[in-house]
Amino acid sequence: MPKREIHSSARLGDNIAIYGDLTVSAGVEIGANVVFYNSVVIGENTKVLSGAVIGREPIRAGTTNRPVDSGDATAQIGADCVIGANAVLYTGLEIGDRVMIGDLASIREGCRLGEESVVGRGVLMMYDSVVGARSRIIDGAIITGNMAIESDVFIGPGVSSVNDNDVYLMRFGLLPFDTRGPVVRRFALIGTGAMLAAKIEIGTGAIVAPGAVAVNDVPPWTIVAGVPARELGPVDEAARRSILQRFGLSESDVE
């Protein structure tokens, strides 16, 4: 029998469907037509807007190469968050406090979102990806599976990323399934419409210009642009110092 613990101060809209364990903390607001699956825990004062789906299991149709774990791991949502209208959050999530998830976003199983991060409207986050505290992923971006985004990163609108350089053979099962997305280090900025290849690293404080296609590692505090992306030069020294001072850091702290 599913366990339901709903605080008396929570406000629930019409036509809510609950198909698994659900814990709702004080001050939570849930809009109409929200669906809860599996095991979901919602922290204090969080708002879940109408039409959202929380705790959705990954389901195979027998046509995918990637193994899928359809277990009922808890979807944990922190306090003071906002979950947008018609957003779909899969199972096995950890979402920190004060996180904003925009309308129509889709966040797949196993993802982790740090406190005060933002996932914009229509963003697709694939499986097992991590977003650090205070990072911003703007509308329409695609965050591939097994991607790591550190704290204080900015991902512009329409950015895309991939995690498989061997898809030509892997899609037919001719190579073992092995995927790894890019790593984006702290303070980096990825411009509108840029593309990040699999298994590369965008260094601390680096800038990938709008529309660039980054296929190789980008050194820290370096600007790249073009197709394929090439180095244009270093990030402005004054800007670099300002960022470090803003967070009370020295050069050695981010090496």
C-alpha cells in the first residue's frame, strides 16, 4: 500500500493522481492535474505547477541499446523550488533547495541538481547528468547523458551536447555501450547554439562562443569560436579577477 504523508498546510489542486509513495512538506503548493509516480519527497514551500509529472519511470520498448534501470528510487525535491507546468521529472532524482525548473523541461533518471540552479523552459536533461550549484541552463538546451556541469556555469539557449563518438557502430550493437558526456568546469560560459562533443572538457572560466562546435578540450580561461572551435585568446584578465573576487577565491583555488 503506498505511503502518503501530506502536511496539513500543503495546498493541492484538482485532479492530482498519486501512484506511489508521496511525502509533501509544509507550505507546498501543487497545481491541477499533477501526476506522482514511484517514491517522491517534496521539501517545504516548493511549488509544483499544473500538469507536471514527477517520478516517472524509464520504460523500454525493447529497441534501445542502453540498459535501463526502472526501479523505484526516490525523486527528492528540495525546499523552495519551483517545478514548471508540464515538466516531466523521472525517478531517482536529487534536486537541491531553491531550484527553478521551467515549463516543459524533461529531466531523466539519475540526475542531480545543485542548490539555486536553473533549468529553463523546454530543456532536456538526459540520464545521470549533474548540474552544480547556481548554474544556469537556458531555454531549449540539450544536456546529454553522463554529462557533468560544475557550479556557477552558464549554458546558453539552444546549446546541444553529445556523449557518443562511436554512434556509427554502437547503434547496431557492434561496439560495447559506453557513453560519457562533456565536462564543463566552474565559471565556464557556453554561448547560444554552441555544440559540445563527447568526452571533452571545457576548462574553468572558459568561453565557448555562440554557434561554436567544440570538439576538443578547451583550456581554462580561454575563448574559442568557430566550426570547429579554435582559440581566439584568453578571457579578459580584469573579468577573470572580478569573478574570482566575487567568490573570495585566488588563482590557486581554481587551478
